[in-house]
Amino acid sequence: MNIQIKETTEVKQADIIALYKANGWSSAEKPDLLYKGLLNSHSFITAWDGEILTGLGNALSDGYLVVYYPHLIVHPDYQGKGIGKLILNKLQEKYAGFHQQILVADGKAIDFYKKCGFEKASTTESMWIYKGGDH
């Protein structure tokens, strides 16, 4: 396995949707919006094993102080191999000097993000209006 990490918009919509469906993420049910949202992110990082899209991550940012990481997803067949960490490292290289790097984690992802240096934000609580059913 030779994983390549790229910042690119050269990704087929079908590959993205297959990745999200493999993980059971409800955003796969809105393929056009998901695709447009990812490609219009401030940063969009992909991971490849040859021609296979194994993972991706994106960032939304004001470009100066604050960055939010909404999606980090790795195909189930490739989880536990360091791909998520490679994607997150690439994003954090770009935003290293920012005042705030923010994300929302749940389930098994909480331990992963703690290992990557993230911590619970004081007494704040994540809040959302969510139309999915997978969290």
C-alpha cells in the first residue's frame, strides 16, 4: 500500500459518494450538495491508494484566524492504517499558526482526535441543527 495525500479538486463524484456510503454517512444521500460543498471548501485533501480514493478531509476557514474541520473520512477497509492522521497532518500544516482549529467529534472519533492533540473546549458544548441520522 502506497498512500498518496493530495490537495486537489480532481475527484470523481462517484468516488466520493462510494466512500461516504461505505461509512454509512447520511450526507451521501445528498450527492450533488456534498460534492459541491467539498470542492468549494477552503482546503480539500484526498488520500489515494493508486486509483482508489481511501479518504478525504476538508477545512472551512476565514483564511487568517479560524479553521473548522467538518469532514475527515477514511474507507473502512483502510481505517487503522494512519491515513486519517496523514490527512489531518496535511490540513494542520496549512493552518498551524491559526488562533483556533475547531472540529466536532463523536463516537470512536473522539479518541482519535485526542491522540492528534485536540482537547475538549473548556465548558463549551457542540450545538447544531442536524438533518442526518448517523450521529
